[in-house]
Amino acid sequence: MSEAIPIGRFAPSPSGPLHFGSLVCALASYLDMKRQGGKWLVRMEDIDPPRKVKGASDHILKQLEAHGLLWDDEVLYQSNRLDNYAEIVDDLKKQDFAYNCECSRKRITELNGIYDGHCRPLNLSIQGNGTRLHLKPSQQPIEFTDQIIGHYSQHLDTQVGDFIVRRRDGLFSYQLAVTVDDHFQGITHIMRGSDLLDSTPRQIYLQKILGYSQPQYAHLPVANNELGQKLSKQNLAAGLPYGQEAINLWVALDWLKQSPPNELRQLTIGHILTWAVDHWDQTQVPAKLTLTAPEGF
Ligand code: GLU
Ligand code: ZN
């Protein structure tokens, strides 16, 4: 059998402009694929209308282009995939893997977020209920080897509980959509922020149920501000500074401990990216969950 070509992706949620933390994820996954002669795709995770910011998708794509991070194939918008998710949720229900749940958010919060299976035996069929994935009893822990962090293990039943695949308001969950689309796009390598490390076992569990193959995972340190908070729209992280794309790339490479030479700062983004692909070394990326963002970002 011939080796399939590696396919990676960057999957931003369009809730604001690209900031330093998201640039790092885009850049690292891009370099990882280009180094291996693979493809790098972009997918807009735009299925959460309340969090969606008008114009953010286009803005993010322009910022990627400005940094020379050009994607292969067309951008996939999750908002065009709702029928596919609905079909899969229906299948999961038919196969008894998923069930309707009418518990309030308040009740779930009181359970400390870990669902107790209350609605599992009730066979609710009323419209407007959420849908949870039933974790079949006596689960083994889900284990995998992260390419950066190392061994990771999670007991879904005690640490997560039956989890939401479709919300009461009809929105599909991140866990469902990301798993379905990583498979749909043939993704073999997932490199993203460590804030999603503890989501990975849920995605692996879904892959098992749906008969998908399991991609390789590598979780990067999340960039924190001086207060120790993740750079994000909520924490008012600044968008990347304009007109200094070469510097942004250089600083991101330095932060990822790729040791970019100083002279590189003066060169064009094309030169910087060529150097970075040639010298990409994943083993140098700090195996840390968080790191402080560089000054000025
Ligand atoms: N859309 C998710 C986010 O921006 C990332 C999804 C992923 O990389 O799995 O946090
Ligand atoms: Zn319930």
C-alpha cells in the first residue's frame, strides 16, 4: 500500500481577528505539513452564530494570506455542512449511541459539568431537546500519544460524562462537527492549541463509534497574556499588528523555539517561510500547556 499524503488543517472559529496564539497554530501546522510534503487546509468553524463576528472569516483569511500562509483546496465552511451533521446525529440515535436530554443547563452545572445519565433511560422524543452521546458503560480510558505532550489518558465516563452532540437550540457541538469534518477532509495530522487536549479523547471516541481512522495529534502551548489568561477575543487580545508580517512570523518561530537567525528578520515573508519549512523541528517545540506571549503581542 502506498503511503497516503499527509493532510493537516487550521480550523479557526471566526469570533475575532487572528491574534498571536492563532498565528502560532496556523504557522506550526502549515510548516509541519509543508515539511512533510503534505497538504494544508483551512476550515472555518462558523457554526456558533452567537459567537460569530461579522466579517471575521474574511479577515482571518486575509491575515493568513498576508503572512504567506496559503492553503490548499477551497476553504470548508462548517455552516455549509449542517445537513451532514444532522444525518450523523440521526444515525447515532438510531444505533442507540445517542439520546435526547432535556436537562437544564443549571442542573448540569450543579453536577459540576459531568452528566449523570439522567435522561438516558427516558426515551424522550420531544423536539427541542439536546442530544447526548451515550458512553457505553465500563469504558476503558481513552489513551493516545500526543506528538508534543506525550502520553495522555482520560476516563470519559468519570471525567466527562455523556456529552452533547446537538444542543437544545439545534446547534451542533464542536466535538461532533470537528470529528466529522476532520474525517470528511481526510485529515491525518492535527496540530492545535493545548486548550483542546482534553477534548481529544471525546473526538477519538466519536471516531471509534463512527468507524473513522484516528489522526495523529500534536498540541502546542497556548499563548497567555501577562495575567496568565489565554489570548482570546474574550480577553481582548489584540489582532496581529499590520504591516509587520515578517516580524510576526519571526517572533512566532522564535516562540516555537525554532531558532530563526537574526538576519531572517530583514527578509521577505517568502524567504522566512522557506527557511522555516526547511528547518521545521517539532521536537524543539516546548512540551508545555501554556507559555507567555512575547512582549507587544
Ligand atoms: N475552532 C476551534 C478553535 O478555534 C479549533 C478547532 C480545532 O483545531 O480542533 O478553538
Ligand atoms: Zn438530561
